[in-house]
Amino acid sequence: MVVKFQGAFPYHKHDDTDDFFLVLEGEMIMDIEGQAPEVVRAGELYIVPKGVTHRPRAEAECKVLLIEPKGEPNTGDPATAAPKPRL
């Protein structure tokens, strides 16, 4: 799925799957719990291993291709998942 966002997504983790982010436009910052933030620029791929607490954020709007199994909640937990509107 392709998303565009600005600001910070809540810290979360996925217990059963890795989280793949391919930045299409702009740049994203990936915060990993206990590590220094990493900037991910257009054309770069970032993989968060399953079970790792993380938070993507962007100072300016960016577009990102998320690769995840169908039905996987974007926060790893259906109770806290953000809506996924279709355009």
C-alpha cells in the first residue's frame, strides 16, 4: 500500500512480520527504540525486523510504499490500528 504522511506515527511493533518501507518521495525518519534515529530518503528501503518497537515520522509530507501481509494492522494490534482509507 502507498501512504503519504507528515508527523509521527505512534511507537508500535509487529510480532509476526517484518515491516518494509520504501520511500517514494521526500524523506522519513525511522525511530527504533534504544537506537539513534535514521533518515530514509527517496529510493531507499528500510526494514524493521518483527518484534522491534519502531515509529516512522516525517517533518514534511512524504510518500512511502509499505509492504506487509494483507490484513496486518498498521500498529501490529487491531485495537490501536489507524484507519486505512482507500483512495
